[in-house]
Amino acid sequence: MSDCIFCKIASGDIPAKKAFEDDDMVVFHDINPVAPVHLLAIPKRHIASLADARPEDALVMGKLLQTGARLAVEHGCTDGFRTLVNTGRVGRQEVYHLHIHFVGGPDVLPPMLKR
């Protein structure tokens, strides 16, 4: 999509601090990190949200999760990290291009939801 910022990052039209790239996906550092490690994994093909993923997207979805997890550990999240996919308005998705957050660092994450 011509107006999608993540499509522009995937195509190289907008620079990003990339941690990984191949034919299917890009992993890059968030420009407004909420923790010492904050990576975003995106498919190069535009998928608006997790709710829009189709069965044929299963391989790239698995690749996004596996590669993002490996990179989170390589970037220092050896004791764990949070994986987050915001989906749609209620899920507080801000950029409508599927992206997976990998967030972590030494003892910096608050509880995910209040009980």
C-alpha cells in the first residue's frame, strides 16, 4: 500500500535500523522504544492486522515469531521478553500493517494486565 509506513520501511523507501531482513520479512528497532529492547517484526507483504491473516500466511507468521524471538535473545533478552500483537481499534493497533513487538530488558516490564 502506497501510504503504509511499514510497507515503505519494508521496501526501503523509509530508513529503519534493521536487525534482520530477508525476502519475506523485516525486523527493525522501534523508533519510540518502551524498553531497552523493542523490536518490530513485519511481513513485507501488506497484511493489515492479525485478524486479516489468511491460512497461506501461516509460514510467514511462524517465521516472524521464530526470528523475532531469536533476535530478542541475541539483543540481550536472555531471561525473557514480551511478545505483543495489537489488533484493530480495540486492540490499540496504531499502524495497520501487521507487526509483532518483541519487548524486553532487565526487569523493566510491568505486569501486562491488572488483575
